[in-house]
Amino acid sequence: MRFELLALYAGPDQVMTVTSGLASVLGLLLIFWNKVVGIFFKVVRKFSRAGTPAAVDTPKDSPKGTP
């Protein structure tokens, strides 16, 4: 038997601890999902925006003022 491979063994006591930690992190993420998505889109908008907004062209036949 190769004893080096025995060092890679993860028993149920180690695996259950890791999966419990992952489940708690996932649970917190799901509780605050709306906030997480909002922050994500704020960051994306910040990096994807152009320097200045484009000017909006008005049609030539639109009324200029109120009657």
C-alpha cells in the first residue's frame, strides 16, 4: 500500500465541516441576494460607462415650446 495516498484521504469529519461552511456562506448569499446583485450592477455600470453621455437629437418638426 502507498502511504502517500493515505495523506490525501478526507474522512467524513473533514468533509462535513467544509460542506457545512460552504452551505452557510451560500445561505447568507441567498438571504442578501438582492443587495449582492445591486452592488454587482453598480460596479459593472461604473466600468462600462462612457466618459460623457451622448446628446439626444430632437426631431425637426417637434414643438419648441408650450402654446
